[in-house]
Amino acid sequence: MKTSVTAAALASLAPASLAAESKKGVHWPIGCFTRPWFEKKSYGLDVALDGTKSAGYEWVGLLRGDAKDKLSGPDATQEYLEGLKKRIADRGLKLNMCALRTRNELPMEDQMKQMRKQVDNARFLGAEFGLTFGVDGPEHFDNYFKLMRETAPYAQEKGLKLVLKPHGGASGAADEIKKCLKEVGHPNYKIWFDAGNIIYYTGKDPVEQLKPIVQHVTGFCAKDCDKQKGSVLLEFGTGKVNFPAVFREMKKGGFNGPVMVECVAPSESAEQATENARKNREYLEKVFASI
């Protein structure tokens, strides 16, 4: 009797948060970038938006387009942006990300004008995040840091969250990413982690590279990769990215942002790209339920 009473007393003292933490499963939003429909052949943005919807996604990110579509680029006209916003809404999709492109060869004043225009365009379209890619060459590192220092507060004023996607060079892995965060030094500059790119550009373990920066991660670019400088056009779970381990680390770090499918297995048609996008969404859903 004494033992059972003690056990009951201990159970009553267990914090509710402990029980919550023991539960499996996360419910992070899953979306898809437009890249699968622009990989080896351009099927056009309307096909990409249709494919995103057909593959079961609610969220879309404007990562790639073609000459016909400026997306949130600095040359996009107001008429075009209004039409693009309608094209997305008409399909019942929600936009959460626009890519922000840098032009290192331009004078800083022109770079800032173009970047601010892209921020304005992204916000008009309804995006929450503006995705940057760092830079490759060391000769451009300081330029990138200055541009981001100037852009972060402007984007914050406009309501756009400025983020960095690991992409080799200045953002190759944890040490480089930490330097980016330090150099920019603004709360409106965070990370969208990309485990596949960590492998592709550096060959390092994404889980170990995530640990030092996980508290700064507000989104995830989902792609697999088979080896350093290998292929990222893969069905999830067939490469070297240990998605369950990566997501467990993110869950432990308090992550609660979007996970966006970037790449799928090679596709010979728009329909195949859509089906491959569906497979990767279903894979993520199964992993989310298990962690």
C-alpha cells in the first residue's frame, strides 16, 4: 500500500510539460518550392503552382521561375505582382517565401535599391520570409554582410523576416553560419537550415552542424543528398540525410517553422515532378509523426 501511494504521489507531482514532451509527433507546416518544375526543363509557373496544389501542399515558396515570370524580382511591375498574387490565391495556395537575389557586381547603393524593391515585392505578395543564399567567393563576403546589415532592419520595418539558406562559401556549415549571424548582428536575420546542402557543399554531418545554430533556425529547406558534390535530386530517404535525426534535433531546439520541399527525384514530365513532390511530402509526414 505504501508503495502504491508513493507512486501516485510522484505521478501527481510530475509537471504537465514532461508529459507533453514525451508525446511523439510534430505538426510543422509542410510546403513546396517551385523548383521541381524548373529543374531540367521549365514547365512554367502556372504548371508549378498547379503541381504544388495537386501534390497536396497548402504552402508555396517562390524559389525559381523563368524569363516569363519575374516573381518578386526588382524588375517586377505592379501589374505583374497583382496578377501573380491572384494566380497563387486562385489555386488556394498560401505564399510564405520569396527568394531575394544579390548582385555583387553592382555598386552598394544599387544593390540596396534592388534589395529593398525585392523586400517590398515579397511583402506585397504576402510572403513572411525573404530567403538569401550568402555568397561563394571570399572577395564578396564583406559586401554580403554589409548588404544584410542594411537590409535586416528595412525588412523588419516592412514585416518580412530575412533568412539565410546554407549554400557553401560564406554559409557552408555551422562555423560559417555563426560568422554570418555575428557579422550581420540583427534579430531580423535568422537561418533556414538545409541539411542536403551541408552534405553537398561540405560533406559534413548535418545533425552536428545543426546543433550549434538550432536556436536561430526558423525554417527548413528540405532536400536529400547522396554525397559531397553529388546529387540532390532524390526521393527523400534514399540519400545520406538522416531526416529523423535532424528533425529530432530541431524539435529539441524548439523549432516551430515551415518545412519546404525543395528537390525531388529526376522528372521527365510535369506530371512526374508533381508525383515526386507528393512522395516527398508523404515521407515528411511519416517522419513528423514518428519523432
